[in-house]
Amino acid sequence: MLNLLALPTSGPFGLNLFDANAELREVMEAFYYSDAQGADFFYGHVERIYGLFSALTAVQISQFQQWYQGNNDLEKVCANDPATHLARYADIAVNHKDLAAQLGTFFKGLYSQSLLDLAALRAKIGDIDDHYQTFVATNKAGKCPFCGIGDIKGEHHSKREAYDHYLPKALYPFNSINFRNLVPACHECNSTYKLSKDPSRNPAGRRKAFYPFAAAAQAIDIQVALQHSDIENLKPTDVQMQFGPAAITEEIETWKDVYGIEERYKAKFCGENDGKYWLAQVIDECQAYDKQPAEILAMRVQQAQSRPYADCNFLRKPFLEACQQIGVL
């Protein structure tokens, strides 16, 4: 997004401060002369933030610039790059309480429809609906990219899914309208499980996470083991899961923690219309087509490879393999 921290930090506030940054000058000028809803919010808060920055030293301003750059480089944040300076409002408030509060009011309020609809801002950051259409044109599975089990609206819908702030806007400044920090997710991922969980940190400190806009999908291996063969009475505590490959263990652990992955997958295995139905399907097909379970399972393996998200094949395959290992098939 437009870098407000590149402004001069002395002298009275006015449009002339933006002369060295043509793009920012254009936005500020449009807001200065506009009576549209949201224009005064943007211009007024920039003026107040400028006033607080004017009291900072050059070293302090340099620190804020590093925080700004770090908070907006999502790929390096996810890789837990030690050279990337990441700052939460709580970190800023340690030495700059008033500035942290003002930044919070501005950046949390910046992600609002009234502001995103302002022509001057939309021309610089893009249109969020256009961004979503580009996203679903590339990701055609129709499933949530975070859990793989929730449906998301696609090109044939007139509505779109809500965007989640990957680094929560309640915790982090500077990136509330950075599209690399805005990710479409299903309702369960966004509003039930993730909420304001922080993928970049846990109580022990910084951690690695999957970068949501990686060019290639991350292949994850899932293995399932069942504690008994009484599938009708299967409970989540009877299911063990292992995730791989080992090279991305830290990213996988973050993913599981943030999105409640194990709980949700185990619930699928124990559900009447999922795990129990998958098993019943195999048994019915064996009887109807005079096949052996191994033949049906071979078909499921092929389906999981070619269409992993259709009918939750990426989960159905390891579950049925676990059923075979326990002697149910």
C-alpha cells in the first residue's frame, strides 16, 4: 500500500509534504477536496499521525520504516526470516502509546467498504471484488484453500467470500489493505476457527507459517490410524493422524493450530455423511459390482490423485486405508 512513512517529518502539515511522492499526493489531494464518506477519515488521520511522528527522532522513524516494510512482506514473515522486523500494536505501545493508539484507529478503520469504494484509493490498491474474481479464476477447486473441506463461492456466484486478514488487523498495523495479507477463506476457517489467531506467533515466540499466496500448492501427506474397528461408534479420540512431509513440520503445526485442522478432519471421519458413508460406499460397490475392497481402494487412490478436493478425496483415501489396516475392509 501507499507508504505514509516516507513523508518528511518536519514543518506544518499540508499537501506540499507529498510533492516527492506523486501517487500519495494524488490520493491526499483527492481526499482533501472530496466530501465523500471516508475521505475526511483518511486525510484527518494522516494529519494526526504526522503530528505524532514529528516528535520522533530519526532513529525512531527508521525503526517504524523497518516495521512497515516487515509487516508488509508477508512471504518473509511466513518464512520467519530473522531479518524481517515485525511489529504489533503492543510492541509499538511500549514506547509510543499515543502513536500506537492513533495507528490502530487509522489502520483498523481503513479496511471498510466506504473507504475501499473511494475511487482515489481503489485506483491505487485495486478493487477487492476484482481481486476475488482473479483468485477464483486461478483456484478453481471451489474449496477453501486453508482447510480443503469448506465450499467457497466461485465464478458462477454473484457474491464472494469474506476476506480474512492473515496477520490480524487487530494485532498488526500497516497492512490492513495489503492484498497479500487479505485471503479469501470459508466461513468456518474465517469466523469460527481462525478469528484473530496469529499465524506468525505462538506463546513461545515467532514461528513459520504457510504463505497463502505461494505460486505452487503445498502437498501435504496425511496418514490415519484407527484404534478399533467399530466404525459405527468411532469417536475423534479413536483416530490418530500424522501429517508430513517432515521438512515443513513447523508450517504444518501452525496450520493445524490456527485452523483447528485435526479437530475438523477427525469430525469428518466420525460423521454419518462422511467417514461412515465412505466406508458404506466401498462395501456397497463391492457387492454391486462383485469387486474386492482392494480394487475399490485402488480407484479411490486414483481419484485422490486426480481430484483431491472432490468428495474430500484427500481425506477419504487415508481414512479408507486405515479401515483396511484395522480389518474393516
